[in-house]
Amino acid sequence: MHLPRSLRTVLACTAAAAVLPLVASAPAAAGGEKQSSAGTTAAAAKRPKSLVIGIDGATFDAFAKARMPHVKKLMANGMTATGYLYADPMAPTSSGPGWSTIATGAWPDRHKVVDNAFTGARFDLHPDYATRLENADPSLDTLVVGTWGPIRDTVFGPAVDTRLGGVSDADTTATAVSRLRNTDADAVFVHLDEVDGAGHSYGTGHQAYLDALYAADTRVGRLLGAVRARTTYADENWQVIVTADHGHTPGGGHGGNTPDERRTFVIAKGAGFAPGSVRHDVKVTDIAPTVLTHFGVAADPAWQLDGKPIGSLAPDAFDALRPVLNTRVDELALSSALKGWTTTAPGGWTVDNSAMPAGGVTEWRGWSFATDEFWSNAEPGQARETNVRARDVFAVADSDEWDDKPHGDGPFDSTLISPAFAVTGGATATVSYATNYRVDGPQTGDVLISFDGGPAQLLRSYREDRNAFEELAVAVPAGVTGARLSFRYTGTNSAFWTIDQVTLTH
């Protein structure tokens, strides 16, 4: 019988081990992870294998204090990415939504898991990645081993070849180790639960929580050792990913919208992940498509995955602003050391504030460029936490936050203008971008396009909430060679509009 979460006990480990520092590294080079052609060719010739390890309730910021030699070695030999989850009103930072997001590659507004009861879940539309692997190639051996029952019983579906549970993390690990060593498992997911129990009982600031992380790290080491001990290991191309469904507060607990609860991580080792690399544009939704791609399974657009294979991610113009982001000016609730905003547009982009009244909150006067950590925490609990489809640095127009300081007469009125995109006259082009448009009062949002400096034409209007990745077909007039996009937002103490990953292709 599986222990109820409220009664779980943490298996403390008292063996001494040196605390290893977190790996310091420069961000990955523009264009994503790099791999030599020789290394890629050699890996491609081997059989793909995948191990995803989920450490429930693991708070990344606590890693620096914990003894975690195996996880930190993975970080040194692979990629580390940290990012932020949603919070209410999309879903609380709970295990049901968290693991469902990781397994499916979709955010909760798609898979519809918003609690640990899984009421209303749409796994029929958004199944787990192991199920998709089985659908693509039934000969693949898929395995799920989890301490928390819903991992094997609900999050991963019946198409998975083997779904097993453990009464404790020690039991789960022993089962997974045996299967990794002695079977031909191809895609393996292992869930460890007891760090979450320590978080609930003690909080991340307690030694018992650090001990639980150490115990989990020891189990990660056993799982990795089982992979290396396989008699066929030399002929296999293993991709290893470690992640978590949510964090915890220092005093214990999760489900809310604080950075400690929302911050999560993806640590990945294998072909294509540069040793010691650090990224800011990776989301937990990217895990599922990354595993699928590892096995040669391309995502069907009809699946509506929110995540993308990590190897396909590339920085956009907004991401280039990260090194020049500023610390706070008027947002005094934020840390004075946190850098996360600028009103200076990246090269080729412009912001037209000619209709903006003077004054207001400095950080948000007109279109700004910000990180999730800075913007959503400027004033939590106003749905900024739903901006999960943006990556790294994004553009934001926030009339509500701007209005928090006195300003001249008139509404927020600012237009973000793109560089000129090359287009082919007479063809059909596609405008794509991630958007989160949130209404809480009088406001408008319009996307316009102009060809070769001609008059702007309305392409899309927003008057209701919209959180999506847009793809808009555009007929390009004959003889045209260039097009610019404009995003005009007006608002009177209303909500916000975010834009990211803007492209125009044909």
C-alpha cells in the first residue's frame, strides 16, 4: 500500500559528503546547444535510450546548500536551465498539474489538470510522452516507476508497457535499478517523492530538507550507476533529464505563487547538451518533446504541444537584451539586486511612445522588455504568473502596473514596431508569436502589418483574454519585398499584453 502524502517520512541519510559548489558557467552560445559533428554522428549510430528522473518538491535554490554530488556532476557535464511555473488562475503549484505538464509537454490550460484529483483531465487530447512513443513505435519498451501513485496510475496512461510503484523512494529506486540493469527498457521515468514530504514537514530552510535532497541525490546516483552497468551501454545513446514539479517555501508548503514555489529546473545530459551550459529559455514543457525527438518522433502540430525540443530552441531579439537589463527604479518590492527590465528595444525594433502620458511607473512606461522573475513578482496574484508561453526576455505592455504612480492625462498608449522582414510578393507569409493578453478594464490590443512602408493594415485584434501561440496567414501583395509588424496596446488601469518569439516566414 502506498503511504498517504501527509504520512510520508523522509529517509534521512547521515553519511558525510563534501558539499560541491554549483557549476558556474557562461550562458550557452547563441543558437542553442552545440555538439561536434563527430559526436552527433557517433551518438546517432547508437540505440536511443531515455531516463527522466523527477524529484518531487525539489527547490533548485536549495541545491547550493545540499550535498548533491551526483546531480551537480550532471550539471557540470550537461545543461542546466531554471524557469518558472504558472500559478493560479491557471493552476496552483501542485503535483498533479506539475507532473502532468512535464509528462505531456502542455500547460495546464490545455491538459486541464488543476489539482491532485485530476478532475476534468484531458489526457485523451494530451497524453504523456511515453504513450506517444508507444503509438509511434509499439516495439519500444516504456517503463514508469513512481512512489506517488498517480504518477503510474493516472499521469502515465495504460499504453505504457510497465507501470510500477514503490512504498518508499528506497523501494522505487531498487525497482528502477533492477529494471534498468536487467531489462531492455528504452524510455524510463522515475519519480522520487520524499523531498516533497520533507518540504511539507520542515520547509526548505531546515536541515531535514537538505538531508532529503542528499538522499534523493544518492538515489539518482544509483539510477545512473545502473545505466552505466548495462551490458549494452556502449552501444546505447542515453539522454538523462532531472527535473521537479514545483518548489517549496522556506517555511514549508507549496501551491502558491511565490518564486520559491514557482521556480523549477531542467538538468539534461547527453548528445547535444554542452557541458556546464546554462540556459534561460528552457521550460519543463520542453522535456516531453525533447524525449520524443531523441527517439526520432516528430511532434504533430495537431498535438498542440506547448514545449519544443531543447535542441531546436534559439534565442530571439528580445533575449539578446538579458545582459543589459536593469535593476528596479520604482518597483521597490523587488530585490535591489535583481536585474530584469529595460525600455530600450533590441536592434531593429522600436517603441513608439508618442501618445504616452508623462509619468507613471518607470519600468512600465510604454512597451518594456522583462524577465518573468522581475515582471510577475512586481505584483504577484494578478495573473502575470500565467505568462508561461514566453521564454527568457519578452515584451510587455502593462497599463495596470504603470498606473501605480501619478501620470499625465490619458491612457497608456504604446506601439511596438518590428524590424522589416523580407517577404516574397504574391506569396502567403505566416506571422507567429507567443501572446498573453489579459483584460481587467478598458483596453485594446491590435496587431498591424505594413508592406514596403505603406499604410498599416489590421491583422489581429484582441479584446478578450488570450493566452496562446499564434500563427496568422498573411497574403503578401505582388511586388512587395518587406513587411513590418506593429503591436499597439492601450489601457486605462487595465491588465497587460505580452509578446515573444515574433517571426514572419514564407
